[in-house]
Amino acid sequence: MNGNVLMAGSQEVVSPEVTTGTGVANAAKVILFNDEWHTFEEVINQIIKATRCGMDKAELLTWEVHNKGKSCVYDGDMPECLKVSNILEEISLNTKIEF
């Protein structure tokens, strides 16, 4: 169970941790921006390489980047976000890490 256990009288009270969807407190996010130079296939393949997600998720993320101009393609702790961002940038994709 996540959180701290506190005693309130004779009852146990659990104080939940603040987390993001990854279960990591203080998680960062990798934002991928659209460009006019990379093909859909290049972006999909690089997202798969960087995040280890499946083809379906990579395709959805790529379409979101294309249609909205950007997308959060990964969230987690900072060291993992840096790895994901570096892999995406291997082919000169534009990324940003946000908190």
C-alpha cells in the first residue's frame, strides 16, 4: 500500500502519496513537438525505441503530435525522462522535459 501509516486513536489512517500515472512521485514529462521534416514512420519507430511502447501506442502518440503540435510521450522519474528525450533527439526530434 502506498503512503504513510499514521495512528489516529485506535484506528490506522493511511496518508496517500502524491504521484503521477507512472506511480513516481515528482514525475517529469517528455514532450515531443511536431516538425515538417520527419515521416510518421520515423517518429513512430523512434518513440518505440525510446519508450519501449507498442506500435499502436506509438502511432496514437505520433498522430497527437501531428494534430496538436505536441504530445506527452513519456512520464516518469528524471533519469528515465532524460534517456527517453536523448533517444528521441538521436534523429533530431524536438523535445522538452517538464515537471
